[in-house]
Amino acid sequence: MFPRPRNLFLLLCAALALVSWAQPATAQYATPDWTLPTPDGDQVSLHEALAKGPVVLSFWATWCIPCLKEMPHLNEMAAKYDGEVTFIAVSIDDSKSMSKVGPLVRTKGWDNLVIAQDAGGTVQQMMQVLSPPYTVVFDANGSVAYRHEGYRQGDEVELDHAVEGVLAAQTTITGRPVTSFAAPDWTLPTPDGDQVSLHEQLAKGPVVVAFWATWCIPCLKEMPHLNDLAAEFDGEVSIIAISVDNSKSMSKVGPLVRAKGWNDLIIGQDAAGTVQQTLQVLSPPFTILFDGGGSEVYRHEGYRQGDEVELKHAIERVLASPVTAPAVGSAPGGLSWRDAVTATDQFEYSYDTETDEEIMENWLDVAYQFGDFRTGVMLNHQAPSEDGNRRNEIMHRYFAYGSGIFDLRIGHYYGMFGRGLVWNSYEDRFIRVDTALDGIIGHGGFGPVNLALLSGTTGTTPTISDPDGYIVNSVDVRGVDADYRLMRGLSLGAAGLTYLPNLQPDHDEALREWVGTGRLDLNHTHTSLYLEYGKKTGYEYNLTTLDLDEGSAFYGNLGVFAGPVSASIERSDYDKFRVIPRADGKQPLNRPPALVREHIYALLNRKPHAMNQDDEKGWQVEVNADFGKGWLMLGNASKIETHNRETLFEEVYLQFEQGHIGDFRLRSGIDYQESEGTIRQSICVDGSWYGMERLTWTAQFEQQHVDAGVLGEYDQQWMKLEMELPPRWTFDAILETNNKYEAQFDPDEIKGSTFPSGQVTYTLNGGGNLNVWFGKRQAGQLCAGGVCKFEPAFQGVEFYGIFRY
């Protein structure tokens, strides 16, 4: 049985206390001390070594072949950094082979290393090392700046960069080493099964964090430039490109990156949006530059041709400027108030000239950081909102602690287990979804094991009313997720969730709902494989009798990579697997991958397919190919149906790109869709001209033929002409047309054949923007990640934007 929420809270607090106890306030260093014997009868102490500066700790054994390959490189590095860094090679040979350590070291001539012997495995256990070779880099304060398991040719270069980063970060600020970074730490998975940590990258020097997505046109324009910058500043600046693709499209990130050849970027995946929320990023593309101390020195929203030049200049300024002391009046922990307090405000105002209706919405996020602690709130103002609600309340309050090894958050939180089959809490203001839990969540990394525990309630208020008139009480939820890394590129995981369903009849025993999954994640040079299978008890489907009606879920993804060609095959099968159907009054608490592609074209994204976790199965195949000389091809095919073999959605899509026609870049796509008895056939073309240094023109044309069955056929077009004046202005002229006759218009649509509109965007310094939109648009479905929202017809003016304080 899962512990009661209060007990889970006490357990997490106890774990936090243990971490704090392991690093007592009176200790000089962040890591506990230990002393080991050496083969020549001496002793070596970690704290004594740290008193001289940073320490590289490497676990090895005489019987370990990768260790014997790595040791010569460690010996060379020890000579290179003599007097600056201490290299301690800890042998884990047991009593049977420990006598061979000294003779081997002397024979090999590894004289620059400090050799220690841990025959009893005490330090190995303390450092949570399972097998050699294993390397840990401590900065001068004893904080872990780098960890690496195993050894492959070239790993010594990565280690050398980590050591250089630690030495560079020792520039003092008010007399103390810069080992505590201003930016909060976070760790994200990469498409190849590895992980990327912000603080580990900051230990090497400045870091650029760029948010992007596979469906974001400006992002796809910016990514090649980011890759070029990463190659140009290799060894000096790390560029982390964080994909915000959700569980629906995250499997496409790796194949796209490989096909495009963006090999110099570090790719992270933030499918649940947790890092987005931490850094107050609302939509991609979004770029942030941190200096070597972790202070944010540059923030930019959006992308226009030429923005990469501005980013390059910002990087050069950071590299030319040493880390400086914080401003007078600094916040606790030595941070300036600019580092300690961050605030972002997003607003939307619309006025309908036909109905005189006004809608005003505002989201103000404020966060305050002090040391390893962070707290924040969001003020949500709606007067009224799109849904007609009126509110002015504080939401998303939280208090968080993060040490890099153990993270704890109390209050509202988002997250995802696996690929979202069991749990996926997220916020999407575009389609008005917010399935945040309110409670406590803790994450811990223990060597090859990652563990997460959560306890919370659904909804932001005790009672939620949904648009259909249902009253849904908040539900108590408890969950656990564990991931074990067997070796580099291979991990096994399991996740579980339990809750008490709403509206149970009087019964002698309250029957809890149980949901669980197991998963395998394999990543290799030429292949990747992800499999996840789950079961659900299903009491809530028969609340009158409380009989079992078990559900199941399966999701699998196979990736194959061969040079410039990459392919992805996905399969899903969801049967009675909806978890808490109305977690926020609208959407379930789980969001497995929906096998419908997110497109870059407007008309193609109007497909009305909403994922049904209770009755849906399907497949999807996608191929990316780079033919050279600027030619790129993308092909996609998918089909989704019910378990009774009723087709819900079917699509075939083919796209070509040519990026090297003088100053022109062209792209085109053809598409066939069938959903709910309606067939849509589309052809789309867009092109950009970069012939002038401070001016870019982009034209986009989409033609769609619709066969609506008994209602007949019609055509619709969507056209846009865009002028960009970097780095501030963008002007858009948009025209949508159709030849519908009266019976083909929905009741909520504006009857007419032309729908003109315009938009002006001005980018502010510091990561904000201001937008004005005017004209009229047609009603229709807006879908994202398998979730759809109906957007009513509108004629009038809208103001929206982002302010960064």
C-alpha cells in the first residue's frame, strides 16, 4: 500500500534531512571526508586534497579493461594540471587482487596519480558507484561538478573540458569561490538516453539555453545557426537546445536532429514543461545566455534572420568579461536581486466589434531564489476569460529545494512519468489546459537509479465545474516512478499511481484505483527502442457495482538511423486507460502519445482528432532524409482507429525543402487526411528571401480541398505575407478564403468567403514582446498534443504580449 500523504511528506522531509546531515553546516566542504591507504603504506584524505584545490576521483581495478585504457590519459592530465588539480585513482580491487595494484602502477609509470585502495568498498558505497570505471570531479568547495560512468575513447576530452570549467569557475566573488551558480539547477533527458544538467555545463563555462520544437517554423530557421555557433565556440560555450515537444511528438526529436546534422548542439527534452516553467518561458523559440557564474545576461523571445548575430555578440561580450561580484544590495546567498527575483507577465485582451464583448486575461509569474531554495506564485486574472469565468486569485504557489542530487517541491507542480501513460501534468494556455497537482513531489538520483515520489490533489480549488455542467471533486493522488540505468544507453523503468475514484456508492470498503506501467529505453548509434506497457484496475468504470473492468495501454517507438536517413515507427493501443477523466474539470491526468503529427502549416493543424485513452489504437511512420545540396525530405503516414476497427483519423504527408537557392529558401508539402467522415486534401508552399541584410520576406500559401460527405465539397485557402525587420519588428498580412455555400457553414461560423487580418509584433529587450492583431477569423478546432479546443469565430482586435521584469 502507498503511505498516507502525511507519511509521504514526512518521508521526503526525512530524506532531505539526511542529505543535509550528510553535509553538516560546520563542515568545510560540501562532501563528507574519507581516508584510504595507498600501496606504499601512506594515506590519502579527500578533504586534505580539496584544501589544495579541485579533485578528480576515478574508480578503477586491475581486472577492468576500460579502466586500463583510461588510466594513461588520467596520468597525462594529472601531469598537465599538476599543482592545480589532484587526481586520485581509487582501486576497488578486493583482498584477492589488491597486492597487484602497486606493482602494476609502477610498471605502467602512472607516477602523477595519487593511488588509493578501497578494498572494503566503503568509499565506493559512499559515492554510490556500482562498477568501474567511474569518474567524479569535485570543485574546490567539494561540490560534485561532473560525473561519468564507463570509458570510451574520447571521454578524456570531455573530462578535460570539465576540469577546465571547474578551474575557470574559481574566479572569486567577494572572497568566495564561484561554485554556487546564480541559475537554478535542472537535469533533462537527451534523445540518446543520456542526461544534461545545467550546473554541470556551467562548470565548463557560459551556457546558451535555446527552447525549440519540431513544429515551430522560426525554431527550424534558428537551429542551423545555433549549431554553427556551437561549433564556433566549442570548448568555450555550451549550447543546450531544449525541445518542448510533448509526449505526442518527442519521439521525432532525435530523428530530426540526426537528419539535419545538428551534431554540435546538446539536445535536451522538456516534454512536461518543468524547465520551461522554472525559467518562465512561454513559447518557443526562446533563447537565454548564462555567464560562467550562472547569471542571466541575455534573453530573447522569437527568431528573425539576423538574431544569431546579436546572440554571437552577446556571447563574445560574456567571454571577454570575467565573472564579477554581485551588485551592492545583493540578495541572500550572494546573488544580485536581478538573479534572485524573476517575474514574467503574459496578457491577452480582445474586443469583438460585432458583439461588443471584451475578454481580459493576465498571468503574472513571480519567483524568488535564495541558494538552493526557490519559491514562487502566479497571479491569474480573468475578467472574464474565454470560458466566461471571472477570477483574481493566486495560483501555482510553491516552495522548492534543489541540490542537483535531491529535489523537493511543495505546492503546485507539473511532471511526467515515462511517456505520460500513467501521469502527465502540464499547462497549455493556448488550449486552456492546466492539470497541475497540488501537494509534494521529490526527485533523487542515486548512481544509476532515479526515483520520484509524489502525493497531491487534482485541481487548483476543492471543487471544479466543467463546461458541461459536471461537478468534479478534487482527487487525492499518490505516485512513484523509478528508473534504473543498466548501462550507457539502456535503462529499465516502472511507474505507479493510485487514487480513490469520485462518486463511489456506499460500500464496506473504499476501493482504490491502481495504475502501473513498466518500460524499456534503449539507445544505440544506429537504433533506438522505447517500449512501455501498463495495466489499470478499472473500478471507476463500474461505480454502481464496483466490479473490475481492467484496462491496458501500450506504446512503442523504434528509431533507425543510417547516415543522412532516419526513420521512426510508433505503435499505440489504449483500452480503458483514462486516469482521472476530469483532472482540471476538462482533461485527464494522463496524456499518452497521440499518433497525429504536429504540422507547421495552419490548415493541416485543424484536424479534429482528440485522443481517447479509453478506446484508441494506431500506428505512425515517419522518415527524414538529407539528399545533400540543401535538399531535405520528410514523409509521414498514420492511422488511428477504435478497437472495433472504426477509423478515427488517417493521414499521409510528404514535405520537401531546399535551403540553398541563392538568397531563397523553399519548402512545400502535400497532405491527405480523413477524420470523422471528412476528407481533406492539401498542398502547401512557403518561401523566404534573405536578399537584404535587415529585411526578410516570407510568403506562405495553403490550398485545401474538403469533401464533407453529404454536405458536398468545397475549397479553402490560407495565405500569409510576412516582412521581418530584425531585431524588433514583424508585419504579417493574412487572408483566408473559401467557396462554401450556406449549408456548409457551421452554426458558429461567420458566413462569408474572405477573412482578412493583420498582425504587428514588436520584440522588447529582455525576452518580451507586444502584438496587435486585427481583422476576422473563422471558427474551428485548435488541437495540440491530442487535445482539441473549439475556437469561436471572431471579428475585432486583440492585444497580447509578454513583459519580463
